[in-house]
Amino acid sequence: YQGGQLLSSHRGSGSGGYVEYLLDRLKAEDPECHIKEVCKNADYREYTVTSPTRQTVIQLAAIYGFKNIQTFVQRVRSNRGPLTHAFVEVMACPGGCLNGGGQPRGPGEGRQAQ
């Protein structure tokens, strides 16, 4: 739950994604904002959110699968363009990880002494 709202899974994944949540939240807070999605493939998506005056508000990316992660890391390492993303969601599983990407443990869910 976030602010009393149930977080739902993002499109096409079993894990739910924080990038999708952020996009939904930004759109809810400012219905006039514009979201541009660039899909390099189904598991490599970049988003640019702009204001009604076309000023960039935030850039986000969702990258799933080792091949796509390697491509992204190589791009960053080789400086083939500046990293302008405020948040990059990375999951090793193509399509996102079924039980989520590194989910935080709740109270009382830690490892028990054996």
C-alpha cells in the first residue's frame, strides 16, 4: 500500500514495477503532463515526462533481462550519451521478476535463527 492505495502490477509483468507506479502517480498529480515512451524492445523502456509547456520534468527507465542490463551498462560506461535518468528500474528476469525485484521485508519477516 502507498498512501492508502494498493499498488498494482505494471503492464506485462508479474512483479509490478516502481517506474509504472511513478508514472501513474505523476499523471494523477498533473493530468496535463505528457509521457513519452521509447521502447527499444518489450523489456527496455525509457520514459520522459514533460510539463504542459514541454519542459522535461523527469526521465525514467525500466530495464529487464541480463542482455538489456548489459546494453544499458555498456552505454553508461562508454559515455555514449549522458545518463539523464532520475530513476532506473533493473530486474534480471525478462518481463520482470515474478515475485518482485528485491522486495523489502516487512516487520517480523526476517530470517529466523536455525
